Amino acid sequence: LYYWFQTKSGAEWIFNIHSTLFYTKGEQRRYESDLKTMEAIYTDEMFLNNNKYSTIAETIYSKNNSFGTLNFGYKCEYSHLKSDISNLYGASYYTSDYLRQYAYGELSGTQQKLLYRLSIGFMHLYNRSFSNTYNQVLFTPKIIAGYNFTQFTSIRFGLSAEPIVPDINMLSNNVVRLTPDI
């Protein structure tokens, strides 16, 4: 769902929400046998069934001023994963949750051929799996400065800080066994 409207003062509001639900199934089988006796020397089987539900919601406010465009926004992403796995560790069933919230304020604009964007944001990350929990609030600033040579050509320099955190699929207890000559 997407909704946009403009107020009488020229400010814009944007609301956006969407959801997904999917199911995946994977399997991997690797074997090694003695060529003379055909007896199994090595067996590695993995069966994985995932059900994932996710929702993303976003709200943005934007207002043009004499000094540039002022933007405020909030974005929330939530995912829930149910996994049924069978591998070298045995069989298990578990769930994982992932929550990412981002709120920011931003000023952007141009002065003749110079362009700029200053953004201050805060990100809340929460990941929970069967054995791990990650919960942290992080500061995420962003600065972009640039120069427009023509309407279609510009150069921009930017500084930003944004965390890289494992997603819910990476928090599973899947295992891969590596052996030489297979």
C-alpha cells in the first residue's frame, strides 16, 4: 500500500507499507564411496524448509524551504522466520526474528552548482535466533557534498556510517562439512 498527499503549505507526506510471505525448500546431498566395495565412506545430507513473513513500513515528511529541502523519516522492517532443518547436527526446528527501525532528519539542497546533504539518523537493530540475540541502537550520520558540472554530470563525495549485521537466514544452525577430495 502506498499513499502520498501534499498539504496546502507544500509539505509532502508519504506512507508506504508492504508485506511478503514465502516458503522455500532446499536439500543438499553429498556422498563418497569406496570404489572397490561401494561402501559409504562419507555422507553429508541437509534438508531445510523455511517459512518467512516480513513487513516493511515507512513514513516520510518533506518540505521545501529557501535553504533547501527538509526531510524527516521513519522506517521499520520486521521479519519472522520458521526453519525446519536436518543436517550433520541432527534435526531441529527453530524461529528467528529480525527488527530494524530507522529514524532520521535530513537537509539537502543546492547553491548554484554546489550540492549538499546532511543527515542524522538512529538505527535500532534487534535480531533473535535460537541461540543468539543482538539488540543495539546505533548513530548513523551521512554527509554528501558535490558539484554539478552539467545537468547530467556531477561529482559527489560522501561519508556515512551504517552497521552491517547478519540477517535472520545467517543466524541459523546450518552446517557444511568440508573434506578433501570430494
